[in-house]
Amino acid sequence: MFYETNVNNHGLEHDPFKALVAPRPVGWVSTLSKNNEVNLAPYSYFNAVSDAPPMVMISSNQRKDTLTNIEETGEFVCSLATYRLRDAMNMSSAVVDKSISEFDLATLASADSQLVAPPRVADSPAALECKLWKVLPIPKGLSDDRASKHNLILGFVVGVYINDEYLSGGLFDSAKAGLIARMGYMDYCHVTPENTFSLNRPKVTEDGRSASLTPGPWDGKYR
Ligand SMILES: Cc1cc2nc3c(=O)[nH]c(=O)nc-3n(C[C@H](O)[C@H](O)[C@H](O)COP(=O)(O)O)c2cc1C
């Protein structure tokens, strides 16, 4: 099949787009309003966009408390979502009154961040403390006259918390942490030791004309 996105003539019951660009990591974003109300919500339009400087992006599909709070305070924290915390993560997506903290709604403990004011999810294995760089409004599509309601939030990661329990041999153990990621529809996947594998990057010969692959676990070299 093939469909044109401006016509959306896929003929399927549900738009497949988000199921195709998957799995997407879940940024579990905590913020404070200008009145110091705590907010927490999961965002799967979330990813790292640079590691020098470390930067992340979140996309909000309409005006939401997270976007407003980040614009007002310039700060946010992205805790990692895990299988063990999946129900709390899901509960924190409920659209409740701004005065209600999703930490309380999902009975989650918070912990102080070090470089920014919003707290992190205490039981999450890692959290990125971020400062806003820019909010970019997503433009309307190429053949579409309707304005987009999406906004792209780009932030610098100024501090990184890692629970030492999830460091094995100096590496962050995503499988031990049990990270989850969003697929299409209401589906998720779960990182486990059984479903992870390593690939060594190709070794290119000196003349640059051929390359070979080294099978087995990572040899510890970035190429
Ligand atoms: C796993 C998951 C991923 C989500 N990803 C996004 C996203 O990328 N962008 C978005 O606008 N909403 C996303 N949502 C919905 C928001 O979490 C939801 O609208 C939430 O109420 C927003 O809260 P806020 O108004 O406090 O920011 C997601 C929900 C779930 C459960």
C-alpha cells in the first residue's frame, strides 16, 4: 500500500504513522508552573538530538501544561520510564486540573533535582535535568492549509542523574533498568536482556575500499 499524507488515504481504521516511527523513548517530563505547581506527563515525541552539547527535544501536540510551564520557567526534567513504573507513567498522562500534581495522582515519590527546580521521578533509574533553548512552532504541512498545533521544545541537558544500581562495568544497563518505549496505537515495548544485542561498527581497511564486521559483543571501540 501507499498513501499520501496530505490526503491520509491509507484506508486503515487508525493512522499508521506513529506505529511506523517506533519504538520511541518516553520522556517523563516534570515541570513547575510559575506558581510552583508540580506537573508530570509522558511524552514519546521525545528524543536526544545532540550529544555535544547534550540536547533533547519534546513535541507537544497542542498547548499543554508541560509546554506552558517550560515557556514560563525555562526548566524541565526528563525521567526515564520503565516497565515497573508503567502504570504510574500511564496514570500521569491523565488530563487533570492544573492544581493536581500527577506525582500524587500516580502515587509516585519525587526527588529534588540538582541544577533545576522541577523534581525528578525518584524511582526512575535516570533523569535529564534540562534548560530550554527554544520552542519552535511546527509549520503547516507542504500541501495543507491547516495550521499545526504542534510545538517542538528543544532543551540543553545540564545535569544527568543515574541511579548507580543501573551502572554495570561503567555502562548504563538499559535492560536492567527495564526501559520502555512507545510503539503505535496503545502498544509499548520493553527492553530486556533477551531482546538486546550489540553490533560492532564496520572496520574499514586503510585504503578505504572495503570493510569487515566483527561478530560478538562490543569490542569497546567507537568507530
Ligand atoms: C506514553 C505516552 C506518550 C505520550 N506522548 C505525547 C507526546 O509526545 N506529545 C504530546 O503532546 N502528548 C503525549 N502524550 C499525552 C500527554 O501525556 C497527555 O496529554 C498529558 O495529559 C499532558 O500533560 P500536561 O498537560 O500536564 O503536559 C503521551 C501519553 C502517553 C501515555
